[in-house]
Amino acid sequence: MNKNKSTKLIAPFAALALLTGCVGYNSAFMATKTNVGMDLDTKTPTAEISLSRREVVVAPTFENGQTPPVEASFRVKGGWIFANVATTFTGGDAAATVSDLFNRDTPVGAARTNVDTTIHLSTAPVRNSHGGAIHFPEPGTVRPLIFWTDTSLGLKVAWSGLTAQFPDSAKFGFNRKEMAFAPVFGATNTITHQYDVKMPSFLATTDTEAKTSTPQNSGFRYQQYFATGKAADLLALDQGVRVALAERLDHTASSFKARAAEIETEKSLAQECKDSIGKITDSEKLKNVVGQFELEKLLPKTNAAALRTQADADGAGVKTTLQEVCDTATAKELTDLKNFLLTH
């Protein structure tokens, strides 16, 4: 990235960073600025009618090139001023989870967990490049996480009072600024005796869609996520959020979007089948349902035989087993099962 552009992007936050920690040693700084349209600003002298994107990260790099994970993306398509724009801005476990599950289904059960981005060092860092000591926030220490976004879609004119009756800035189109100043925490692992460092999670996304044709058919849609900590981790695990992220990172990822829609269909069908199974009171009908599960290859032959035997004495247990199997079935299997339940 152009050095002058990097300096302009960091400048508004430099004083804040200096006051709150040592950027690049025991804290990380990340910022972006996006403009699709017109941006006139006197505070940081700017005059643009363009599509522009600036990104900067200043973060510590430890032994073997390890560094706290961050991820940012920007996509624009469609018209000019009324373009469809989407962005992502994330760090910590949330950034790694988004990248790890980028075009994959969310794991279920115990496997549904965010990626642990703890960096394991052989020893605690003691010197920076200037020879000074590095002081990591140890257990019991509190450090601020500063996470900030500013978005405008349309026309924005701002006055600070420093330029008399004239505005300081005027923006038209899509304009977005994002900034995170995150501490990197460190502690000695009492089990491995390594020194572990980690950065807190944060996640922000935007997704805008403008439609301009006739006055009756014009309109726009705007969606935004903003989260830190565990909330960011959980959002990164959400299939719907990652579908949007996948489209932002790779607009050709239509297969992932289709799979997400299929998963929603499977969830709906599974619930319908589970509800129908729960209402069965006749053991013979329950045995027939077990047979259908076997026919659909949802149950091995030996398991189906055992459940049929169990149906007379423990119908509730058989129904619970069948309902659990519904959660792992495909849309086609569930459709066939639903039709069977409706007709028998």
C-alpha cells in the first residue's frame, strides 16, 4: 500500500494508540477506509470521486512468523454511486473461524466450536526492536478493546464549527471507516510451561444492495453485524453470516450459498418429521416407521431390528432415537420420510 495513504489512515488514531499501549508489540491496530462515490473532507485533506479502499494492520509478529489473525474484505458490484457494496472486518478467533469454515458447513455437536488462535511461544518476549522491554497484560490486568465503525450510505454533510458556515466534509455514495485497537494478552501456561499470547475477537460486516429503476421499483437493503468477544465467535460460527462473508470474499461462491439454503430446508423438514414421530402412539405404526428409516438407509439393518423389538416396551425411547436420526438426514431422505409419515 502507498506509504502516504497508510500514514493518512493511521493519523487520526495515532495519539489514541500511543496512550493506550505499544502498537505492534503488545497490541494490534487495524483500520480500513472505503469510498464508492464522492468524498470531500478538510480535516484529513481529501477530494475523491472514485472507488477507493485503504487497509492497514500493525500487529506483533512472534517467533516463527506467528501473528494474531485478522481478516478484511471489500466487494463492490453493480452501478457506480448506487453500487452494491459488502465489507468484512474481523480479528482474533472470529477471523480464524471465518477463514477455516469459509466454504464449509458449520460442524454440529461438540465439534461446533471456534478456532483457538492462542499463539504458543517458547519464552515470553522481553525486548522490542528498540531494545525496550515488552510488558504484556498478565492475568488480572485490564486493557481496553477499542472497536469502531462509521458508515454512510447516501448523502452526508458534516459541520464541526471550525469552518464557519461551511461544512467540513461532504460524502455521497457508500463511505465506511473501521478501526480496532486490540490488546494482546500474555501468560505462562502452567501445564506446557510455554508463554501463550492471544488477541480478543471482534467482527463487523456490512452488506448493502441498491435497486434503481422506476420510482415504484427503486429501493435499498442494508445489513450490518458488529460484535466482540464470544458474540463475535458465535456469529462467525453462524452459517447465515458466513454465507454473506463467502459472497463478499468470493462472489462466485454460489455453491456455498445453495448449500446454506439446502441446510435451512433440511432443518425445516427434520423438525416436521420429528413432530410427526412424536405424535405416534401405536407401536405397530412405530415399527413401520422404523422400517422406512431402514429403507431410506438411515438405520443399519441390525439397529432397525433392535428398535422394532424395543417398540413394544419403550416407544418413547424409539421415538427419541428416530428423531435424533432426522437431524443427520438429507433433504431427499427427509422428504421421502415426511411423505411416508403423512400417508401412514
